[in-house]
Amino acid sequence: KSKDDDLTLYTLYLLVNLTKLPHHRAIVVRNGGVPLLVDILTSSYQNVRKQKILTEIASVVGQLCNDPEIRTVLSDDYPVVLCLLWVNDQAPPNGKLKSKLLFALRQLAAGGQNKCKIGEHAIVNVIEQIAQARPKFPDCLANAILLLLALSSISSNVSIMARQDRLTQALESCGLTKKGQENPAHKFGPGLWEKVEVLL
């Protein structure tokens, strides 16, 4: 079993690199890669020992979603969104798995059809991730902010974010803001504040 998992993991590593280019994504899809990827996801998503596999699946899904047609197939024909939401609920904060899940969910939300479903389910969890963000894991915070930005075009999602000043408090907790303004001493790197300003 562990040899099968190793082979799956190395195959996913290759797919992560292959799916960066549109031409290669098309080849993966044309040769039946989506059903195989979904099969790996649906057989692995509830197994906490398969975090490395789930991390790479999330990365591949996110990259496949750069193509609107593939995003629609993943959203409409398969339970990808539901599986990734479940994994996101279980994933520990500030790690590669959480970062890749947030990336994949953001990519799935780009088309619009998933914004309400993802928003209703994930916004509170994403804001908790922001509150626990640490400079050692800047990708997690960046992907959390970008996911919230993608979801913010729906007014009900904005209401969830604003409820009880959740987002404002989370940004203070992680040290990115101080009294509603950018904290000049934060260590999350440049460029993030402009994205946060759009949300506030």
C-alpha cells in the first residue's frame, strides 16, 4: 500500500509541473487525467495520513482551474469542491496542505458558480487561518486573502466576513494590522497590504 501511495505521490509531483502550461493541461484532460485525479481525491480525502497526496491534488486542481472549461467540469461533474472543503476543515493551519487547499478553492471560486457554496462553508475557517497566520508561512496568509477577495463579489459572503468584525479582528491577531491600519512592523512581506485594503 505504501508503494502505491509513493507512486501516486510522485505522479502527482509530475502533474503539478505539467499542469502549469495550458497545452500540457489540455493533454492531461484529453487523456483522462481528470477522472483519475478525482478518483484519487475521493479515495483519499478522509485519510489524514495522505496529507502529502492531498496537498499535491489540491495543487493540480488549482492549476487545472486556470482553464474555465476544466473548472466547470471539476465543479459540475465531480464532488471536487465538497471534498476540498471537507479537507480544508480538517487541515492544520500554516502548512503546505492548507496553503494549497486555499489556492485550489480560490481557483474553483473564480468562475462564479462555486462562490456561494465555498463562501457559506469556508469563510469562517479561512478567517480563522488568517488569525493564526505566521510570517514563517506567508503563502497561507496570501492564499487566504486571495480566496476572500475571490469570494467578496457576493454580498452574502461579504456579510459573513464582516459579521462581528471577524476579519478585522483576525488581521489584528496575526499582526498584519494595528488599529485598522497596516502594521508597519508586520513581517508578511510587501504586496499583501494592497490586497487586504480591497477587503476592508
